[in-house]
Amino acid sequence: MLHDRVLVRLTPEEGERRSSGGIVIPATAQMARRLAWGDVLGAGTNVRNVKVGDRVLFNPDDQLEVEVHGQTYLVMRERDIHAIATERTEHGTGLYL
């Protein structure tokens, strides 16, 4: 990866979900503008906050897809990442925004 680009593998969503009221939402239901979690597989030299192996939160609709060896990945700028789920202790909560 070059400059401020990040290579992310989209984390597959689990099947059915439940709303807070107990209503079952099937896996095929489309949610409007939902953010997604993914795993960072590569980071450019100018990326400052994200490291390979981090889980990141982003909008998958605004990203570019690339296929490598039959696998689909997303390429995005670091600034398009909304949050990082990390176990680094210097951030305290485990969710770095």
C-alpha cells in the first residue's frame, strides 16, 4: 500500500440479528447506510493511527473494491475510517475514535 491507503478485508456479518425489542431481523434484510467492521491487512507508509491486524469501522459504500487471488478487499484512505477497535492499553476503552 502507498501513502495514506489502507487495505481492508470486510468482516462477514453473522446471520440473523435481534432488535432491542426482540424482533428477529433476517440476514437478507437491507439496512440503510450501515457502517461495517473490517480487518486491516495492509497500510501505507503515511498511515499514522492504523496498524495491520486492527479492526476498523467504516462506510463500505464509499470505498473501492479490488480482487486479489479471488478474494475481494477494500482500499480506502485512513481518513475514511471512523473508529478502531483495539486492545492497545494506551487508549483505555478498547475503542479508539
